[in-house]
Amino acid sequence: MSKILILPGDGIGKEVINECLKIIDYFQAKVPIEITEDLFGGASIDENGMPLTKDVLDKALEADAVLLGAVGGPQWENLEHDLKPERGLLTLRKELEAFANLRPAKVFPALINASTLKQEIVEGTDIFVVRELTGGIYFGEPRYNKKVEGKRVGANNLIYNEDEIERVARVAFEIARKRSKKLTSLDKANVLEVMQLWRDVVTEVHQKDFKDIELEHLYIDNAAMQVIKRPSTFDVILAGNLFGDIISDEVAELTGSLGMLPSASIGKDKAIYEPVHGSAPDIAGQNIANPIAAILSLAMLYKYSLNLDNISETIEKAVSKTLDDGIRTKDIGNKNTVTCTEMGDKILKNLAKIDSKEA
């Protein structure tokens, strides 16, 4: 039996994860899953004095996958850097060796007017960002914020070795092969030696094993412009940790709401699934959050960790049908909106209908 660790986290995390649990429960008869739930992020700090305890980390290492809600909030912002909720997330990714972050960003036809771009520009956009997650400037050493010769100096090192680049590039190429066979790799090779290595290794992997994929290299600054100018021409985007962090949020805005976007952080045999949105403390506890990003993250879990593509596709179809029915939470609609719980119930109802027809 597969083991899933549930970490609702902070803010709206518990609200959106509750809607995922309904779907897991629905499929339990078909696919039994052992569920464990625990504290993480700010909730763990309040209870245990740290964002990630050894006990929870051990549970994550024993599980087949982790489903995470969200972490962070203003009440923990003034803590020491190593004790902040977000540090627990970085540690979890590192310890599970979840080196590739997958972020699909699809503009649903029913929500095309929610995008800040004109319909003719954003129509048909379906981008899949693959971000390297355990290397680069977020993990480079030495790192410090200290006084040097009487002046405050901060330093973070952007470091990659060829193995780190190759493994994430292969993930991106494999995904591109299953989609439209086009990959755009982002770098800053004109000024950064580490990014020249990035471009060289990606090119070598392409020439060796993925010649059937169309490969495009773009400098990150140009890419930031092109994603807004011609979003529907992109398919899979590959980037390092820093550039991937930035471009994935830019791509997210094309869809109209962060509440629509799922993500997966995968490694060799472990993975973390979480919505792209944060803990949204300003709306936490009001039952108005959009659970779709969390539900689509669950769909990715069924696909990538449990190899149950049929269930993943059923969940995605249920979300799409619910949107086609005109059901909206506050972030994607300004009248006749439903609560977080109601959106989850509507999706579950459509899921049951679709599942019974396909059975």
C-alpha cells in the first residue's frame, strides 16, 4: 500500500488540503492509500520550536510522496533565518533530493478572461516549467551576511556542477517528448560562466539523446519579455533554481490566478506536491480560498508518484468541467462565487460522474 504524508502547513493550507482529502477518500476503494498527517512550517514552530522536526522528516523519507498545503505568515517573519517556515521547506526538498520542480500553467478556456493579457495573446497557452530545485544560488556555499573590513557584505554563490544540470535537463526533455516536443532552456550565458556551463550541458544532453526535441536557448531577461509577448509558443521551459523561481511566477500570472496552479518537486524516488500559492494569511479561516491548485497537485501525485494516469486525468477533467459549469471562487470570479468547501464539493460531484462513465 502506498504511503502519503499530508502536511497542511499554515494559513489556507489546511482549507485547501481538506478538499484534497475528499478526493483521496473517494478513490480509497480503488486505490487504498495509507495517510499520515503532521505539523509543518509555522504550525510546527508554534508547537515544536522548529519548522521541520526529525520525526516529520523521517515520516517524509518513509512515504512515497508528500502532499503539502502552504507555509509561512507574518507572525514568523522576524524569526532567525534558519527557524523561518520557508527554511523547513528548503530542508525538506534537500533531504528528499527533490531536484526537479514541475509547474504546469494552463490557461483554461473557461477562464481566459481572468488573465491580465488580451485573449488573442494568451489563448492556447499551456506551459510546463521545469525548475532545478536543490542547487544554484539558494544552496551555494559560502553564504553570509556579515561585516567585512567594517562594511556589511552579503554573499550567495551561484554554483552548479554538470551532474546537477544533466539530471534536471533529462527530466525536462522527457516531459517535452510526451508533449509538443519543444524545450526552451533559460540562462545568462553571455555574462555568467556558470550559465555557460548550463547551456553547454543542456546542449550536450540534447545532442546525445533528444535530437527529436526542438531546443531553444534564451537569456532570462529576453525570456521574461517573450513569455508575455508570445506565451502560446512555449511548451516546456527549463531553468535553474533562481531563474526558474522567477519565470514560473511570471507564467503563473498568465492563467489569471495563483489559485489555479499546482506543482511537484520530484527526485529519484521521492516527491513533494504543493500548490504554487502561499499561505494567504489575509484570507485564512474565511473559507474563500481556491482549492483547485491543491487538487491539481494531488492529480500530479497520482500521476508521477503512483503511476495512476487514469485517476490523474479524471481529476483534471472534473476541474475543467466544474469551471465550464461557471463555478468560481472569489479569486477567479466577482459574482455568484462559491466557498472553498463548495468548490471542492462541486469538483468531487463532477469527478464521480466522470469516473462512473469511464468505469
